[in-house]
Amino acid sequence: MSSIPILNKMDNTLSPVLILLATAVLVVVICRILRLPVMLGYISVGVLIGPHAFAWIPDASSTRQLAEFGVVFLMFSIGLEFSLNRLKAMHRTVFGLGGAQVLASILLFMAITWLFNMDWRTGLALGGILSMSSTAIVSKMLVERAELNSPYGQQMMGVLLFQDLAVVPLLIIIPALASQPAHLPAMLAFAMLKAALVLLILLVFGQRIMRRWFYVVASQKSSELFTLNVLFITLGLAYLTELAGLSLALGAFVAGMLISETEYRYQVEEDIKPFRDVLLGLFFVTIGMMLNLASVVHNLGWILLALSSLILLKALLLAGLARMFEGSWDVALRSGIGLAQAGEFGFVLLTLSNQANLLHGDTMQITLATMLLSMLTAPFLIQYAEAITRRISADEWTHRALQMHQIAIKTMSSTSHVILCGYGRSGQKLASILEGEKLRFIALDLDSRRVKEAAATNKSVVYGDAAKREVLMAAGLMRAKVLVVTYTDKNSVLAILRHVKELRPDLPVVVRANDDTHLELFKNAGAAEVVAEVLEGSVMLASQALLLAGVPLNRVVRHVQENRARRYAMFSGYLHNMQDNEAQISDELQPRFLNVLLKAESVAVGRRLRDAELGMLNIEVKALRRYNVHGAQPDEDMILQTGDVLVLLGQPEALTNAEIRLHKGSIS
């Protein structure tokens, strides 16, 4: 009998957790399929199961307290990514543009609330909340679009970095605003003094203690102990700052900062990630639980007005400041549009403001709904920012024309050159090999620092986005011999392959990939070859292992050749037939590849491959590229079609004769 109340208590405790987990899994899967930020999925879960909708989970204090740990781990992660070197390198953008944006946004929203006869403390809280932008959405979009190193990408990341730092004083100021107006100046001064004192003690003395303590823990070589220690440090410092009358999040941020300067940073980041993601998800669920759908419907007009005002005012404000600091309207507008939404830290500050009774009722609901909707529109704004900027700014057209002109000048006299998309480590290594073979190349890169360094050494490297049609045209796409994509961004690679297929279907494109995950996708999109680093690495790993195991060198070389012959169509049937004396053959007699595009007027179109009698010219057909068809050594009875690209292997004179035969049918 005594066990029944216990079972009932377990059911009451467990059922909300099961409901939360089941709903979260379902919605997060949907978000992944639709490629929406997972954070929005968690918020949707909160809206559905919260007290204002299906009411499956009550808005209890225990739920909110557990969600606070999500904020703790979020702030810890931000502190962990804090880098003094990065701040120094971007100090003008971070402290200049970023500081001006946060301060101006707070003053602007305070002025708006004053017009509506609202308390200035509410205006200050709203200003702090709405001045934040979404680090998760913006950084994800910039990485996906390969724009992280662009001028506007660097501007946006610099502003986001200052916003992360600005959260720290706002975490102190907003709770202090809840005190009586007469005591407010003293409370603010006392809170800032306490924060400065606590931070001084922790940062001055904590660094040495932290490094030594982590050394002791790491020397025990126990992963469980290391993880427990990370949790202890994070929650321990959060508890200390709360005892000092400050917030849990502030202590967690300091803990992350202290560990970020040690050699244990990356291991800590991996260990803390599961706890952070789960608890942060719970935090966003509780945010969704705060949203009252009935209130949203009732105030829909105000919400839409607030949404349009937030995006427009914030974009214009940041664009104006960026223009003043950086001097380029097109870059400034892109930055303003990209940061016009609300952010994750805004929700943290919103929760604090709600607890301090600075925001409540309709004001709270309108603000929350506006923030959520602005984050939903953010991916679309970033995606179409370029088109919007072109319509607004004449500078964008001028900048584009100048950029295309500079690229065109570099390639004006180049024919049969190689286009390198990306000039990172892979691109630089390939460029040095091309130079050794005296082959001309033009490299396109979005890292202005890298382009500047290459220009100083007279390398043919220019600033440009290879995923854009006009940039490829300016780089001499119609005159190039081959195009190589040296980076692994899937979306950018597919855009390049699409442009090449439309403009130069006969141009072979070699694509670099991390593994074979997107191999078929790239091949179907028109890539001649896809070089997977993991597979190449495994071949070389095996070769070294065989050598050290005592296998003769010639057998190891044969293994490498056979593996590559199976992997790459153009090596098939050739590598394993190489003779030891091949190096003595002159370059003129060395076989090489030629890509031949069959046009509508080509004689070979409509005939079988065997009818071209290319074997009589000592020419081997190594591959045929056709839409949705790719493979080595096509069948002799295959009927050739317009648009087919034949990959031929032979000596130079024979290749010339073969091309003439395919197009004209006879050799003059």
C-alpha cells in the first residue's frame, strides 16, 4: 500500500519529462528536415505544451530553475570561445562598431518607449533585449554561404562578439532595476562594484589556480573525473557569483574565460557540449511556454508593427554606424540586414526582465512574439541581402563592377589556364605544383587578408566569390583548361558546378571533399572527379603501414596505383601499366587527357562510339560525361548524343586528330 503514493509521485514527475522529450524529438526532426534552426523547434515545443496551449506541462518554478542551467552552460560556452587575441585583431570592429551599435540601440528603444509613456527602466530593459542579434543563425548562414571571411561577414561577427560581451553588464543592471527608484543609483553602483571586485579576484588569481588544478585532474587520465571537474568548476563559480548577489550566468561566463586561456579548452568544449545542448534546449522550451497564443492573436497588429519597426530601425541604425566606421555603403547595408533580428541572449535578458517585473502583460507578449518572428525571418533576409543591397545602393554596383574589372585584368591574356576556387592550404599547394609545371592559374578567394598576402608575392590571386556566375566569367571560364574547387562547402560547390554546366559543359571540374558523403551528388551535378580526403588519407596510411611492416617498395607502390586506378576513372588501366623507364620518354610523347564536347553539328552525334574508330589513332576513351551518366570506359555500342563530353587519352597529335574526326568525320 505504501508503494502506491510513490508510484503516483513517480508518474507525476516522469510524465511531463516524457511528454517534453517526445515532443522535442519530433519537432527537432522536423526542423532538421526543413533546415530550420533547432532553437526555433524547441521554442515551438514550449508553445505547444505550455500552460497557454495544451497545458501538458505546468509553468512550475522547478521547470524554470532547471532551465536556468541551460543559460549557465550557454554563458560558459561563450566564455570558452572568448579570445583576447581575436579581440585585439578585431578591436576596431568589436569595440567601435559593436559598442556603438549596442549603445545606440538601447538609446533608440528607450526613446520609443518614452513616446509611449512607459517607465525608463522598461525602456532600458527593452533596449538591452532588442539590441542583441542571433549568433547561432547568423554564423550558420555565413558558414553555409561561404561568406564568413567576407568584409560584411567580418563586420557581423565583430558586432556579435561585442554583443556577447555586453550581456555581462546587462546581467547585472537589469536585476538591479527592480529596486525602488530612490535606491536605484546606489543599487546599480553597488552591483557594479561587487561585479568588478568578484571579476578582479577571479581573473587575477583564478587563472593560475585553474591551470594547476586542471593539470592535477588531467594527470589522473580519467575521462569521467575530467567531465565531473568541468561541471564542478562551471556550477561552482556560478554559485559563487550568485552568493555575491550577482547572476549564475555571470559566474559561468567567468569560468569559461578562465579555461579558454588553458590548453584544456578544446577537451572541455567537447565534454560540456551534451549538457549544454540538452539544458539549453530546455531553456528555449520554457521561453516558448511563456508565449500566450491568445494574446498574440489579440495584439497581432501591434506585433506586426513592432516586427517591421525592429527590422527596419535596427538594419538602418547598424548600416549607418557601419558606414561611419568602415566607409562602404554596400558592406554596411549587408551587415545591417544580416543583424536586424533579435537573438538568443535577448531571451536570457527577457527572462530576467520578467522576473524583475520590468516587462509583463501585453508588453511581454508583444516583445516575445516580435523576437520569435524576427528570428524566423532572419535566414530569408540574409539570403536575399545581396539583392536588397543592389536595389538600394549604387555603391554595390560600382564595387561589383570594379571587382569584375580587377579579375578580368588578371585573366585577360590567359588561355588554357586553371581556375582555383579557394586559396587555402590545399589551393596554395596546388598552385605551387602548377607553377612547377609552368601552368598559368587564377585563384579566387574570399579572405581579403590571404589575397593581400598572395598579391605581395606576385601570385595570381584575386578577391571574389567563385560561386557567383559573373566572377567565374571574369576569371576566364570560357578560356580555362580545368577548374578545381579546393574547399569543401557543399552549397558553394553545387553553385559552381551549375554555372559551369550552363556556360562550359566541356570544362572538367575537380572537386575536393572531406569524404564520399556527397560524391554521387557532385558527380551528378557535373564534377569530372571528386577527391575525398578521407579515402586519399587511408591509401597513404596503408602504404606507410605496409612499408614499415617490411613489404617491398614496388609492391606498396603497386597497391597505391591500383587503389587510385579503381577510385579515379582517368587513371583506370594506365597507372598499373607504367614502366620503370617511363621517365626517360620525352614530354612530347607522354600521353595526356583531352575533353571533347560533342555539338549538334558534330559528325559523331547519333552514331555508335565504335564508328569513330578512335582506336586506329591510338586513342583510348577513358570516360563519358553525360547528364546523370558517368563512368569509366563507356560501351563501344553507346550512341553518342549532343552535349556528351568524351575524355580521351593519347599523345598530343593523335588527340588533335581524334577531335577533328569526332567533329568533322575526316582528317585533312
